[in-house]
Amino acid sequence: MLLYKAGINIAALWNSKARSWLSGRKNIFDRLNAALKTNNAKLVWVHCSSLGEFEQGRPVTERLRSGHPDCKILLTFFSPSGYEIRKDYKGADWVFYLPFDSAKNAKQFLDIVKPSLVVFVKYDYWYYFLNECNKRNIPLVMISAIFRDDQPFFKWYGPLHKKMLGCFTHFFVQDQESRQLLESISIKNNVTVSGDTRFDRVSEIAANFKPIDEIKRFCGSSPVLVAGSTWPNDEKLIKQAVDDSPGLKIIIAPHEIHKEHLQQIRSILRDAILFSSLKANNQQPIPGNVLVIDNIGMLSRLYHYATVAYVGGGFDKGIHNTLEAAVYGKPVLFGPNYRKFKEAIGLIESGGGMAVGSANEFTTRLKSLLTDQNELALRSTSSFDFVKKNKGATEKIMNYIEENRLLTR
């Protein structure tokens, strides 16, 4: 951990996220104490690594809020990309960075916060915080967890990691394989296969969909490809689709919207216009067929307008959230790096998702979907049904909390 902190300090010399990581934790205990010193209500501490885990845990957070209005909620993030976007989230009473993991910090944090219940989302195992919760007999649950046999928990060199798992009161795992892995290290009686709360979250978003007038105007009656969370390798792939499909409207929502990345996209797709320009000139004729979204927070609604969706990241570290597109009943294309993502595998098995390994394969798949209405309809229905049948994780988690009176003792 000391080496990690040293690395962050060095990286902060040139990396804005590392600087945010450090500055967000400056005087954190003074700020925590000032915010919480008058709190006498029961408190639920919800921890998320980043923005994706926040969205994953959001259905549970909001059910806790509505079901226990007298309780307070503290939301913490490890990553700047989560904190900076959700620091004003109204579903929590307080939003903070998680302090650096150390024995002293964990004790000080819990002395101030005094949680009645702690909820961690998917992962982010911090030894001292978990151990201190365990020492104080604070109920500690992990939701939407997923385990793989290549993780340290299941290796000969993983005793410390196994000890962290022993701190949890209950695990809500996404699949039977995760349960079996936990059983292999003698964690058996506190595990529930609940599924993934992201299915509940995307279903809520779709049910509360609000139109975006500018997007509707841009799309018109044309077929539309919505490419979400894209990286440069994805954008090069999309360039070929633009060249080969002149009647296709394309909306690109890049994963990073800093100036350099937007300029890079526009250098590849020279006729692309920015959403901010479209919005500012909303009475003008729309030039070109490519729209680049230069804001954050719109993507989950953009997929509503897609004929076909493409989810980025699969030609880099791994794909992003395919469920945001599937919930609207859209065929979902993505790159080859998807095998660590259970929902993507399930989407392929259902017929709603398709992995592509090259620009040529992407273009071929896209043309097939745009010209064969039967295939388009079948894969669209498969996507929608896949999400629908996997909802319900939030209900199982809340039933456990209520039945065990974790907030009513």
C-alpha cells in the first residue's frame, strides 16, 4: 500500500486523475467529522470503486433510501472518475472519497461514521477497512460479486485475500460458478446467488426514459448506429462502417471526452459534428451523418435511438456496459475482449449480442443487421428478453436486509 501511495504521488506530476485522487483525500477526516458530527441517525455506508459500480449498486442504495427514510447514507468512491461525476448525487446524504487504506485510517473513519450497515459493490477489497468492520461486528455485505478461478482468493499465495473474504457477513453473487468458488475455500453458509443488480438498474433507466429532442432530430427516419464508451481502436473500426454505409446515421459517445480525444475522433471522421454544436444551432440543417457526444451522462438514453448498438472497449482492456443497450431491445456488437464479462457472454448465448474481431467483420455484421429485417427483429427481441429474465437481484438483497433486521435492530 505504501508503494501504491508513492506511485500515485509520482503519477500526480503529470496525471490529472492521480492529482484528483490525492486532492480529494486532503483533510478528509476533518471534512468527514464536520459533515457527520451532528448525525444521530442510523447510517448505511455504501462503497463503490468507480462510476460503473455506483450504477450497479444504485438500485440497492435507492431502495435503502426509500425503505428506511430515517437512515442516513454515506457513499464513498475509490476512483476520481466515480467521485467527480457523482459527488452531488442526491440519493446519498454525503459523498466522499474512501480514505487511504491503513489501520489508523480505518479506525478513525469508523469512529466518525459509525455505520449500522456496510455495503460494498462488486469488489474493491481493502484489508484494514474490512478487518475493522469485522472487529466491530458491523454487518458487511458484498453485492453483485463475481469471482473467477484466476483470482488470488483461490491461489496458494492468497491467504491475505481469503482473510478479507472472511470479514463479510454475506455475499450476493452473480452466478452459481462464483458460489462454487467460494465453497471451494469453505465459504458456504453466507452466500446467495442473487444475480446482477445492473439488470435492475438499466431496466429502471429504460422505464423512465426521457426523449432527447436534438438526437431525435439528428436521427430522423434513418437507420442509426449508436457506439457507446468508445476508445480510439473502436473509432477506427467505426470509420470503415461510415465509409461503407452512406445512409447510416452514427452517434459516437466516447469513453473519454477530453479535448485531445475529441479532436482525434474528428480527424478520423472529418464530417463529424459535436452534440454541443448541434444543440447550440438547433434550428439549422444538420450537416453530415456522424454525431459525437461531448458530454457525460447521456449514453444510457442514446441507445433508445439505435437500430444497432456497438459497445466499446473490446479491443482494449475490456468492454463496457452492454446492458444499457440490450434493455432497449437492440442487437449489441462489441470487440473480442469480453470473456471476463458474464453479461456479455450471456447476451451472446441469448442471440442478442455478437463479438467482432476486426473492422471487416464489424462491417459485415452491421450490414447484415441493417438489410435483414428478420435477423434484426430476432436479435432485438433476444436482447430485450435477456435483460428481462435476469432482473430481481435488488429484491433478493433487500429481502435479506429486512428479514435479518439489519437496520431495524
